[in-house]
Amino acid sequence: LALAQYIFCENKQSADACGTCAGCTKAAKLEHADLHMSFPSIPPKPGTKAMSKYYISEFREFIAQTPYGTTYDWLQFINAENKQGNITAEECREMIDMLNLKSYEGGKKVQIIWRPEYLGKEGNILLKLIEEPPADTIMIFVAEETESILPTILSRTQMVRLAPISA
């Protein structure tokens, strides 16, 4: 999220985003028009597909309360009970459609996929997008267990390991 904020910052400092410009404040609230988020979700009601867009306000609240929360914490937050969250084929297709549009604010577009481990075989729908993203499009995959990500996706990404945060 800090990287996305830095990308949208209109007044970048030598080592960080300014934190005060419009780009920074929108990104910090996860409300920037060119910041797209996908994460594991469940169907909101029977007969409806699981899609991140149905839970974006809850996700913003979850990140504000627990920025280092786990997938389990997230699924409990949306009362998934014993349901398994996932990122669906429909969501993958919507990502492709959204990222092929021009940016709303005339700059870069950022797609964050939080927990790409929850992309099943349908994640293969994204392969061409990952290999050849549209101009000025940055995709960030935030994973806990890289060994659980589809090998076809993992082979097309550049991995940056971050040190665990202290308790």
C-alpha cells in the first residue's frame, strides 16, 4: 500500500511519498480512482458470484483497523464463517477489462492482488495481462505463501521478499 501511495504521490520526497497531496490521501484511504484491489471474497448472497467489489468498503475498514491482518482475520471480518474465500474467474476477467481502460486521473494504474494464493486455476486467465500489462500499469501481488501461488503466475513475476515485522 505504501508503494501504491508512492506511485500516486504528486510531490515525491527523496525516500518516500509526501503523505499530504491529493494522490497520497486518496491512496492512503484506498480510494484513489486508479488503485484497484482484488482479494479473497465470498458470495454476498446465494446465486451471486464472489467479487471484491462487493466488499471494498469492508476491506477499507479492515485495512484501517488491522493493516497486517491475515486472510483468516479478513474472512472472519466479513463473517465468512466456514466458507472458503477465493478470487473468481469473473473477477479475473473484470481485472483485465478495468486495466485495459485509460487511467482516470491521467497517470499510472495500480492493481493490488492481496493473497494471490486464492487464485485457483482461473488465475491462468491473467497470464497475458501479467506478461504484457497495458502501458503505465503496475501489478502488485501480496502473498503470504508463495509456494501456494500457481506456478504459471509465479514464473511471470518478480519476487521481492520483505522481512517479517516485529510483534
